[in-house]
Amino acid sequence: MDRLVILVPTLLQAAFFFALGACVGSFVNVIAWRWPRGQDIVNPPSRCGTCGRSLQWWENVPVFSWIALRGRCRTCGVQIGAVHVVIELAAGALFAATVVLLFAGPFTMRGSPDASWWIRLGGWGAAPALFAVLWLWSSLLAASLIDAETGYIPLGITSLAIAVGLVSMTAQSFVPLAVSENLIGGWPSGLLSAMWCGIGIGGLAGTALAALLLWRGWLPRSFATIDPLDDVPASVARFEMLREIGFLLFPIAGCAIGGLVLRDVVLPAPLLALGSSALGLLVAAGAIWLTRILGTLGFGREAMGLGDVHLMAAAGAVIGWRDGLLAYLVAPFLAILWVLCSGGVARMRGKAARELPYGPHLALACVIVFLGRPWVGPMARTLFGF
């Protein structure tokens, strides 16, 4: 009984964040349905996709409404796919698991170098970082659903996730004790030295400059005049990579300049936080982009997608360079596992296996690496040396 009493705060906390996550999952369903179809994600309010009737508030309660309505519209009787409630349950479970693993004493991420950081600061003290993590999970879920259906990842989702990650992690440094050598780990994504933070800040500035030049039309866009459905000659695909290499020269130069200028400077906590987050963005996105460039040059056809680059940029800004790079290394194994499992199920059902883009594998890898850090970390040190 005493043990149960001790667990009550944790259970209440988990229940609250499960409900919050389920609500977010409900909105993610709306985004995943409307965005690919060019519809506004806010207006009109939730409605039946068949008869068009606006839903009442009690028909919008995550999970419970689907169960109460027996998975059907009460007006036209059309079946509401179970995938909607699965997404709500998955988002709720993900939010609850994140909070429990990070903050709940008996179940916390013991053995993780940053465990004491989250515990010592608590939910309110680590609120900016927690907000960044939960926003990232929501963005990864929405992007994965759209990618699985359409084969592309909307830049709007990933760009907003990048901005939220950079701003939230920088804001976290203003919380007392958030940046302290007295806390093991000192920072959720790993706080770096002035030189490495300078590399991150310089690279971020160079990326912003290149993006501005691209937006103004002063840098050429790769594959801009090529229909995605057309078969692109190998020589054309390789030439398009030269455009992307030209873009990358700006962040590379920014990294070099930032590292040289700030290597011996005592940076304030906000710049350390921004630099650490920016370096995570650059490393995670750079690993995927390098794979894309080398794969396209080697095979003569577009490898990976820039949506995957943006996805990992958002993840790296929040979970840091080490976890971002580790997620990049874990994702191929998840993709292989999906191919084996989906192929086996398809053969048993006598159907063709369903192909899945790479984005969902990257997203799942980020979640596994971050939440499973106490177990994944030692394995990574053994296999990959970091």
C-alpha cells in the first residue's frame, strides 16, 4: 500500500500527459489528413469527411469518442478508420512515457548521464526543454504520417520544429541551475565547449544566409525544373548535386569562421545553449545530406530526400549531435526490420509488401535513441565508439 501511495503522483502525472498527448494526436490526425490535400488545418472545424457535418464537442474527445460512436459517423454511418484512435493512443503513450522516464524517480532513466539534470530541475525548471521534446515528437509523428501517405515531408512542419527547438533550448539556459557543472550531464543534449558552440553558431548563420540566397533566387534550387515522376538521367542527377554542394559551402564556411572566432571566447549560457543545439542540427542533418549526395553521385539517381534532411535537422536541434548521429545509424536497422516483417506478413496474406519511405524510420530511431538512452548509450559506445 505504501508503495502504491508513492506512485500516485507519478500515475497522475502520466495520466495528465497521456491525455495531453492524445489531444495532440487528434490534431496530428487532422494535419495528416488535410495538409496533403491542400486544406486549412484549422478551418473549418472538425467534420465528417463523407457527409461534411461538423462534429459536436463530445464527438471530438480523443479515444473515448471513437469508442462511444463505435468507429462510425452518427449521421451517415461511414466507418472511421481505427488508425485515428491508434495515433491518439500512440501520441498519448509517447508523451506519458517521456515524462515518466525523465522525471519519475523510481522509473527514471537511471544510468543516463543526463538523468539528474531532468530530476533536479523538475517539470517546471526543465519546462522549455520538455516543451521542445514534446513538440518534436508531435512534429515527427505528423511528418511520418504524411510521408507514409505521400512520400514527402512538408517543409512547414520541420521548419517550425527547428525554430521551436532552437528557441526553446536557448530559453532553457535562462532557468537558474539549468547550466551548471554541479549537475551531472549539465545539459539534456550535451553542452559543448566554446569552439564547438562557435562552429554550431557559425554553421547556423551560414545556413540561414544560404537559405536567404536560395529564397531570393540567387542560389539555384536542385531538381527545381524536373518532374518528380520523370526518369532523370544519371548525368542530370549528379549535376543537381553540384547545386546542393554549392548551398553547403555557406554553412561549411560559417562553421570554420565561427569555430576560429569563438574558440577562446567565454560565451554566456544562452550562446552555449544555442551553439550546442545548432551543432546538433548541423550534425544530424549533415549526416543525412552527405548520404544523399554520395548516394546520388554514386548511383546516378536521387538518393534519400531533402525532407529527411529537414526532419533530422529538427531532431538534432533538440536531442543533440550525439543522439542525432546515433539515430542516423539506428534507422537503417529499423528499415531492414520493417522490410522483413512487412514482407513476411504480405506473403502470408498473398499481397504485395507495402513500401515505407525512410522518414518514419528516422523519426522512430530518434524516439528510441532519446528515450532508450540508458540502454542504447552503452551499446553505441561498444559498437560505434561514442
